[in-house]
Amino acid sequence: MSARWRFVVIAMAVGALWPSMTRLKADDPLVTENSRWLTYRGEGGPGKGKHVVFIAADQEYRSEHSLPMLAKMLSKHHGFDCTVLFAVNAKDEVDPTQKIRWEDKTITHRIPGLEQLESCDLLVLFSRLITLEPSQFEVIYRYLDSGKPIIGIRTANHGFIGFEYKKDGKRIDFGEDVLGGAFRNHHGRWQQDSTRGILVEENKSHPVLAGVRDIWGTSDVYRTYKEGGALPADCTPLVFGQPLMGRKSDDAINPELIPLPVAWVKNWTGNTGQTSRVFHVTMGSAQDFKSEGLRRLTANAVYWCLQIDHRIDPASCVDIVGEYNPPDSGFDYKKLQVVPKKVSDYR
């Protein structure tokens, strides 16, 4: 090929790429795939233009499986741009087997890509007792002051060790103060009960419950307030969790255990005076998200948190994209075949 024709071919190739190059900024985290996190471009829908960041950083409930599933669902069926960040080990592997600081005082967890919270529209957090470097904690603290919304799933209400955020000089408890309730105990039998979701009758018209018909999951109910107490007054309960006698959907209810709130909404106001919408659900193991009702509840919460709840369609698609066969919950990593893996293995 002559030099003249090589120039023409190169010029044509650059011309074909130029529109996409000019539409995207070079530092846009969604421009290129990164080996340290997952990105999913929205495929069109009500979520177009909104960027949701998910953080999978627990050791028990397989968030490394459930959050990529939710991200794929929201990008394909609803149009949201989604990024999934993970707690990784020294080899940049997703590692749910990492210890926590109560077990190893030298441990510090790391979440590559956390700086994307500075520009995203919504944070979905599923962490459990992680300790971050001060610079990464500062990113979380700035997000709490940003007025941007938060979704906390299951162990997020005891998501950190070493959390030092303060408001008006007072140290804030992330679970109690931001999400509306911290883990106090298992309301029933850990790894033996399951949970039947019951919609709160007086709040059935809330947008987050639109189209939600049935919720059941294998995780047990959390108690987030003292016996004889109640959710804080600024929380609106949406779903009660009734403990069942076993881990099958048709098991009998446990007559000795009353239903407790497992999903609610509230507001949070940080140091800048900007108010965030907050949704917290204490169900949410990877097995739980096989429930269409729980997936719809969570998808609706994304819309509500982003203040586009007028776009919620109670019949919208919340089907799982591709295969979804996560391991069960628990800490018996050998039996469950839970090992460190590359980020790309969760795509």
C-alpha cells in the first residue's frame, strides 16, 4: 500500500472514531474498561445520564455476586450507567475472605476507583466492618456532605470500623444516624431462618413499593433497635420481615417472633446542610436477590433516591441478565468455594 493510501485509511479510521471521542471526556471512568472495577453503559431508558456507583465489600453475603447482577439489570433494562467497585487484596483481586480489624489489627481494606463518588449520582453500599485508609474515608465523608443519595444493603448498617465522620462536633454512627438503624442482633436463628417480606399497609402507596408483590429471602431478620423500641421517627417503614421456621419459602412463620422493619426510607443532612434521600434494606444476601420482589423494591429505590420516582413503572423489567447462581452466605469459605478472584470474573 502506498504512503498516500495509508494516510487515507488512517484518516478514515480516525474520522469514524471522532464522534465518540468528542462526546466523552478522557477522564470519564466509563470510557474504557478497567481491570479494577466493572462498568456497564446504560442501554437507554429513564435512567439515561445517571451514574450509579456500587460498592461490594462484605465477607458474608456475597455482595461480589449480587451487586454486578443489579448493575447489569439497571443498565440494560433501565438505562443507568453503573460502576461496581470492590474491596481488593494486595493482588487487586476481589477478596471476600479478607479479615476485619477485630480479627487482625493490621488490616486495612482498599477500594480502587472510590474517587468516582465525587462525580456519581448515587451510592449503593454493601460493606461489612471494613477499615479504609484515611484518604478513602475522606471520600466517603465528602459524599455524606454532598446531598447525594445513599442506598445501604444489609451489613451496610455496620459497614465500617474506624468511621470518624463528625457533624456539629459529634461523632456520627453510620448505621444509626445515616441509615436509620444499626445491627443489634439476629432476630431469630442465624443461617436457619428465612424472611417473608410484608408490605406496610399504611405506606403501600409509596413509590418504592410500586409493583412489589412478593418478597422472600433466605437471610434472617435483623434487629436494628432495642426491644420495645421502634424505628426512628424520621424513618418511613416500607416492608416488615416475618421470620420463618426454616429456609424454604413455604415454611411456617415463627409464632414467637414478631415482624420487624427490613426496609425503610429517610433523609440525611450532612455538614453542608444539603439533604440526601436514603433507602435502607436489611435483607439482601445474594440468594435473597433471586426474589423478583426484592429486585423491584431495590430498583424502585434507585428511582426514588434520584428523585425520578415519577418515572417508576410498576411493570418495568427487573429480570436478571444472564446467569445468576451465587454461593450461599456464610464464612465457611472452603465449603462454599469462596476464593479471591479477578474483578473480570464477576462480569
